[in-house]
Amino acid sequence: WGQMAGSGGWFCYGCALLVLAVAGGVALHWAWEFWRSCRRARLQALAQVELYGSPAYVLDLEIPFAAQVGVWKPQLVVSRGLLEQLDEEHLRAVLAHEEAHRHYCDTLWMFAVGWLRRLSGWLPNTEVLWQELLTLRELRADCWAAQRVDPLVLGEALVQVVGHGMAQQPAAAWVGFALEMGSTAGGRLQERIDALLQQEESGPVAPSSHLSVQGWAWLGLALLPLLAIPFHH
């Protein structure tokens, strides 16, 4: 009931509704996986403890790991192996990293971007961009934590945790300190260690919370397609 550039009709409407239905179905399945992950963490927990002011669920696993589980209000989950094998200083470093994930709402962002990843899985560079996103997420959390604990201690904790093997969690809602999330985990580990060593040499630098001029320019470029709206009657 309007005019568009080119032809339009029920076929176009049907295709649009089909795409929306598929996107909605993927979103519901994705949300169900997140809910199941959170429920499994609570049911399998040995106990709920207080770790330096942060409530956490303890899982009966020998492999040391820590993760945030959930979407809007994530819960801290740690393994029994982490509490047994790390001393207080290194444990505080791990918890600082997990607090960074909570500070940046990484579980919520991974929920949204993970949904887009599933929708665009047929595109050639989707997996490459996903792995890059995981690396940037961990580097940002490491940077935030390194401003509150010794970067070398954080790097040592990372090596200790990964040295026992990375915990593979198929659940969607796990955002953790050293969880295996893909085939490039070893390269990401080396990149994280190098970044921590560089930060130790140069000193902590607080990340800017404001967009630069270049950032605003890219944002304006991304919004250019909105100029096509007046041409649709």
C-alpha cells in the first residue's frame, strides 16, 4: 500500500515475514539455551559461598575455572579446583577479571551478538569476526582487572588455570576467565599474556569512555542508509 523503488508485493512481504520468523525462532532457542545453562549451574553447584564480597556457586570440578553465567544479572560460578589450586592473591586476580565481565555486561552483549552470529553463520567471515570479538572481550576484561590487581599476577593466574586444561563449556551463557571458545584459544592466550606484560611495562592506562572524532565519523557513516527513508512513500 505504498510505492518503493522497484517492485513490491506479497512475495516481498512473505519473504520479510519468513526472515522475521526465523530470527524470532533462533532468538527463542538461544534464550532457552541461556536459561538451561543458568539452571544447570544452580542445580549442579555444591554450595553458594562468598568470595571476597562476591557471591559465587561452586561446582564439583577439578579443572580450575571461573565464569559469569546468565544474561541480565549474571552469577559468578567457580570450580572446586580453582579454590584448591590458587592462592589468595591469584584468586583475587581471577575474580577481578570476572568482575570486569560483569561491569561491561559481557553476558548480555554475548547473548545479543551470539544471536546475530547464528543468523549470519552462512556469511564467510562470521567465524573470523566472532573469534576476534572473543579476543577483544578478554583483552578488555584483562585491562580492567589489571588496573586493580598486579598485571603479572593476573598473567600468572591465567597461565596456571590454562596449564590444567581449558574447561570446555558448550553452554551459551558462560563468559569465563579461561574457557575454550574456539580453535584459536591458544593464540588468544598468547595475545592476552603479551598485552598484560606490555601493560606492566607501560603502566595502567584507563580506557576512554567517550567516542573519538574517528568513532563519531564511523557512526555517521553507518547511519547513512537512513537517508533513504524519505524516498519511500
